[in-house]
Amino acid sequence: MSKTRYIFITGGVSSSLGKGVTVAALGCLLEARGYTVSLQKMDPYINIDPGTMSPYQHGEVYVTEDGAETDLDLGYYERFTKSKFSRKNSVSTGQIYHAVIERERKGDYLGRTVQVVPHITNEIRNRIYNLTRDQETDFVIVEIGGTVGDIESIPFLEAIRQMRYEHGSSQVLFLHLTLVPTITAAGEAKTKPTQHSVKELLALGIQPDVLICRINKPMSKEMKNKISLFCNVKEQNVISAVDITTSIYEIPLMYREDKLDEVVLNALGMDLRKLNFSQWENMVKKIRNTKKTVKVALIGKYISLQDAYRSVYESLAHGGIANDVEVDVVKINPEDIDSKNIKELLKGVHGVLVPGGFGERGIEGKIAAIHYARTKNIPFFGICLGMQCAVIEFARHVLGFKDANSTEFKPNVEYPVISMIEEQKEIERMGGTMRLGAYPCLVKKGSLAHAEYKSDRISERHRHRFEFTLRYKDDFEKKGMNLSGFSPDGSLAEIVEVPNHPWFIGVQFHPEFQSKPTDPHPLFAGFIKAATKLAKKTED
């Protein structure tokens, strides 16, 4: 029998309680005790993946090394742990049913009636076991998306019930994250919603072993005792998840203080190895002791939803950690920008960042912001679409190509400085038509990018359809733009720079997917360093 232990985390009462961060924090703590972990997200939606979903619906799409478009929770998993994840770590109902129906069409079920139990539940379990087939890990921690009581989650809950039945409590642990709301008028925290949530789970055959309770202040011993009694969970296994005010990176420390890792290891009969947590503690200490602030304008059309640019916000914070500053992100909708108000909108900012995205809406505002940053010597960082907008801006205002644009926005443009990848021009389907995942890039020596990476060869993750149009390469270089990063065969431009500027880089890839609080991405660290210099200069 496999020695891997399985931990399943479910959510109750309300959505958005922080299951993803809890999974990541637990993984962080177990790694700090010398164990290996693999984390998995099970999403109950019927989409195959979030690749074609609006950021307003699902937040950002997180891209793994192997090119899977996944839930943003995988970003938390990678930022909090040392593990690398792949498409195996992200599962949706759509993938499960698609696999089962394909097998049924091929006749693999030999004419039997295909049902939720056992065929769908077997496929769910198979996806969990897949994580340890190539390389055994000590722990597989699985987040079951949605909230207990949702009809979509029932097959997943039935599958994990079967796993507990098969492997027993020494190998399978159930952890339930729930809400203990405070009634504002009375100022009293109420445990009843948690009790009802646990009853929902019990009706499905699942008895939680550990309860994590989201609450605005630590639970009293009396409250823990009450929850323990009514939910049939040991009192020491009732954990407070108090609202964090400073940084989400404090969450592993909070869980450690309430001994979550010890509770889990004891419940599964595992050794309580020595905790090596100094690197994480020192990082959090830096955040808590930061006194200086820099302002960075993020020009994005999805700014109304915090999760739409989640990895970018986190990576900017990591750049702040590297430079001992707090990054104050000024969110600006590009549709609100015009030539009359740009000076006022960008007043007092020390850096401008334009993130990735799709579609024409807000493009002219982004280009105007880039023009202002380039001509006013404000550090600029363009990511994916942000890099493409920087190319368009430079073509219009430096090369004199007044009509320059991307064929994404203007198919018959006179100067298509950004155009679709040649071999994909005939593809019309929305899914699977992009350059996705990790690709190598050669970085030109003597460039700003090389100074930041300190390497000639890098690997970064992509998610886009359009590229720099290579036939304009000489035109751009003659006018001073430095194309400092290319694919190894020289056919794809990956990094552009404007020399004689405090800091101006556009990249075709998404560096935010490789940044960690304990290991900030060099480009984000460099960008915030340049912003910090401008802030100091402004103060002086």
C-alpha cells in the first residue's frame, strides 16, 4: 500500500473563506518539517479549464510550466511551497466527465451503464492517485472547490468518502474550513452555521477530523469546546483562522501558533519532525518592519476585481520585500485615461505597470500611459499585452508609424507591428490556440534584462496568441529600441527595452507566475528598485 497520506480540505457556510491559502499554508508548514507535498485543486465547474472564462467570473488564469490553464489557487500553492505543479494538479468536473464520456464512446465500459458511482467517482480518485504515480510524496493535499451543499461538489465528496473507507483514518484526513460569523449588533460570534455545515458533511458520510474556523478574533476555550462537542471533533483539532490585516504570508505563522501542522501529523500518526521555518519567519518580519512606501500605477481593465491580477499584485509585493519597501498599487482603468487627465492620474507614482490581457477595450489608454512613462522617465514594466502596447507606442511616436497597431485590434492595419503566430492564423476555436507554458529565452549580454536575470538563458511561462512582427526588427533597433530577448532559434522576440531610461522593459511572457515571497522574481525586484530610486529622488 502507498505510504502517501491524503488530506482533503472542504469549505462550508460561505465561499471565499480562503481554502486555497489554507492548503498552501499547510503545505508550507509540512515542507518546513521536512516532508514532501503535492497540492491539487478540484473545481466543480463544467468548463474544461478557466482558459476561456472572464476574469470577472474566475479571477486570473494561472499557467503551469507544462502549459495548463488553471485556477488561481495554484498560484498560492506555488508561492507558498517549493513544489512545482502541472496539469495533474488542476482538475475540473468538465475534465472528469470528458474523460469518462470519451471512454464510453470507445466502448471501454463494455456496454455497461455509465453512472456517477462508480465511473465518475473512480475517475476523480484516479486523478488524485495520478499525483503519486511518477514520484511518491509524503502528503497529497486536495482542495475541494465550492461549498458543502453545492450540488456540483457531491461527486467529489463521494469520491473522497470512498477513499477514507478504503484507506482508513491513518491515511486519509478530512479538514473542513468554515465560517464563524459575528453578529455586529450583539458583537457575538455564532457557531450554529458551522454546526449545520458539519451536519451537511455527515449526511454525505464524511466526519471532519479537523475544523478550521474563519473568525474575526481568536476563539475562546469555551467556544472551541462548544464546537468540539456539537461537531464531534477533538477540541485541540478546532483551529482559529483569524482575519489577517498585514499580509497573507502571515497565515502559515498563524496556523503554526494554533498547531495546525502538529494536529495533522498526530492525526495521521506521522513523526513531528523539527520545524525549519526561519526563512519564512524572516520574510514576514521584513514585511512587518517595512516603513517606506512606493507607488506603482497598474493600468488594467479588470481592476475592479482584485483576483483578476492576483499574481501580479503578489509579485509586486515580493519586489517590495526585496527592496524593504511596501508597494502601494494605484489601480487605474485605461478607459479613464486621455491626454488631458494622464498627468493628474499618474501624479506621484514611481512606476507604471501594464499587465497582460485580451481584447481592444482600453488599449489606447494603456498606450497613453506607456508614452507618459517613457517620455517622463518613470520606470515602466510591460507584461505580455503590456509589452505589445509598448511596441505599438514606440512605433507610433519614435518610428513615425502613425497607424501602427496589433492585428488583434485592427486586422488590416498598415503597420502590423504585433501579429498572430503564423501557424495559428487559420485556427478559429477559442481553446488551445495559444503559446502556453514554459519556453526558453536567450538574453542579450549588456542589456538591462541580463543585468537583472544575471543569466544568458532563462525559462518563462507564456499565455498569448500574438507576437512581435519580426520584419520590423531592424526598424526598431535603428531607432534605439533594444530587442534583448529572443527564442533560441531567433524567430520570436521575448524582451524589449528602451535604453537611456531609468527602467523600461516589456516582456512577452508572464514573470509573475514564477515569483515567490522568499525568492522574488528578478524583474519585479529590479522594477521596484528603480521605483524606489525615483521615490527617493522625489523626496530629496
